[in-house]
Amino acid sequence: MALTFAVGDIHGEISKMDLLLMNIERHASGGTVVFIGDYVDRGPNSAAVLQRLIDGPPDGWRWVVLPGNHEAMMIDGARADPDSDKSSLWLMNGGEETLASYPDGKVSDDHLRFIDGLDLLYRDEHRIYGHAYYDAGRTYEDQQAKAVLWERFSPSDTLDAIAPLHFVHGHTPRASNPTTRGNRTNVDSGAVYGGPLSAAVFDDEKAGPPIGLLQTR
């Protein structure tokens, strides 16, 4: 059985990330891991999280890395004038912690280039993966970055319009996550706020919600 593991928002929690990846690799000998975005800000070591993603997976595994709104803020803030609104917005939303995780207090150019190269969405036979939101009124190819990275579903939104596809996202942390509402699953369980870091497990050969869950605190 081919499996995909969708990992929720990490926010600099490198220890939780490493433990969760170990659990995933114990669970299966190979497969796909989709990282759903928000690797930086607020947590203790954003630089290490990005470097771990750049270093890539072990043999037998495929990693898909998608951007979140915090990566978008970091790109804008790190490249802007320090006195600009873009810089201030980033720093107020966890950018100070991110800068502190780099030895020279500056995001490295290779990390910025890595984020620049990320695809907005990922799609397999049965599911679509993105950071925050999916506009059912647009085609997959016409999804807008501002919406995918920033908008939020209402708690009751089932996204039935994309059936039989299933959308997997993060962005809205809740202690009860991962939770499924109709044709969407939210995997952000608030790792940076003291919650676990979660990976929802999907069967690549079957449509629908997760078949399992891995978590680490």
C-alpha cells in the first residue's frame, strides 16, 4: 500500500519535526511526505527546520514542500527595508524568533531561494494539498496565492464542491486537529503553541479522509 503523510505547521519546532519524521520512517519503508507550510516564525529554530527540508529525504522517500503564509511574510520582510511595513509585519508575527535562529541574525540566501522555488499546491490522484484554503470556484491551475496561503475556512465548511477530491491543509491551529469536515482535513494541531506536531496518513490508492494519524510532542 502506497502512503502519503501530510505534516502540519512546524513553526521552528525542529525537535518535534525530527521525532515525527522518525515515527513516519518507522511506520513505512517509503512513501510521500507532504509538508503543508509554515516552517518558520514563533518557534525556537526556524533555520534548522528549513535546512532539514533542504537536506531532503532518505532513500525510498519523496518529500513535497509547500509554502505557507509565514514563508511569504519572511520572503517579503527579509528582502524589504528594515523600516518598511513588510518588515514590521513579519517581525510582529514571529520574524524576530526566526532571525535569532541564524548565527548572523539574517536569513541565509539559500533558504530564501529554496522558498522562492516552492510550488503553491500539490495534487495526486485523490487529493489536493495546500497551506490554508482552496477556492472551489476556480480550477486547480487558477488558484490564487493570496487565497491559498491566507484565507480560512469556516469551521463547518465541508468543501463538497470538489468531491470526490479531498483537500488537505493547515493554517488554522486547533488542539483537536487533525479533523475532517466532508472533503477537507486540517492537520495543524498547534505544535508551536504546545500541541503535538501531526501527520495525517492517506492511502494513495483510495479517495477520502486519513486512514491513520501520527503525532509527537
